[in-house]
Amino acid sequence: MQLFSQQAFKDLQMFTSSNGVEFSFIPPRAPHFGGLWEAAVKSMKLLLVKNTGHSHLTYEELQTVAIDAEAVVNSRPLAPLSEDPNDGEALTPSHFLFGTSLKALPEPSLEECNLSHLTRWQRVTHIKQQFWELWRRDYLHTLQSRGI
């Protein structure tokens, strides 16, 4: 069965209506209707522009930075997975997208290195680390418990 076939659409419609799922879409070109998730997108865009504006990256390097930035944003905590305070795992957008949290091997810090002496790959790594620091400073400290 094809994903975008008429039958698949009908099956999805039957499943969602029988389980009480209701889709709610925002109007086109109205990101202010999006609330929290649009605020996260806006902050990511601003940080990427601020971080990569004068870097003279190739397409592949920019794509690498953007994918890593996407992983950072999709790893933001939404809610704790359990009531146990020793459980360090939190529910993230990546749980909904991929079924698990995103994990990457840590890379050596390049903060102390002279930027002019870095290889191209080290420059990309440095930009990714800068993005993380800006994201952590600007977004993560604003997390608070929100009432529904």
C-alpha cells in the first residue's frame, strides 16, 4: 500500500477518528499561531545566522552545521520520562521523530584553539560547539515548568 494513496488516507482518517485524535493546523504564513515550537524555530534560525554569518562555509559544511543544530534543538527536554529524580532522561522532540533520544560521541573542545590554525573540519566542529553554547545560554536557562 502506498503512503499517499486514497486508501491509506481513509485508513488514517478512520484510525484517528476512532481513537479521538483531532488535527489542528495553523494558518499559512502565521507562525505567531505556533506558540512554543515556532519560538524554538525562530531562536534556532537567529543562532544559526549569528553563528555562521561570516564563516564562508561550503554547502556540505553548512549542511553539517545545520544538521547538528537540528539535533541540538530536537534534543531539548519537554518533560521528564519518569518521576524518579535519578533518571536523567527526558522526553524530547526526537522521541517523537525517531523513537529515541539523539546521542553523539563527544568531540574535543576547540574553544582555546586559534581559529586561523584550524583545519576546515575543526572549523565546522568549532561552529557546532559555538551553536551549542549559544543555544544553552539563550534557551535552556529559560526552561521552567509550564501549566497546561
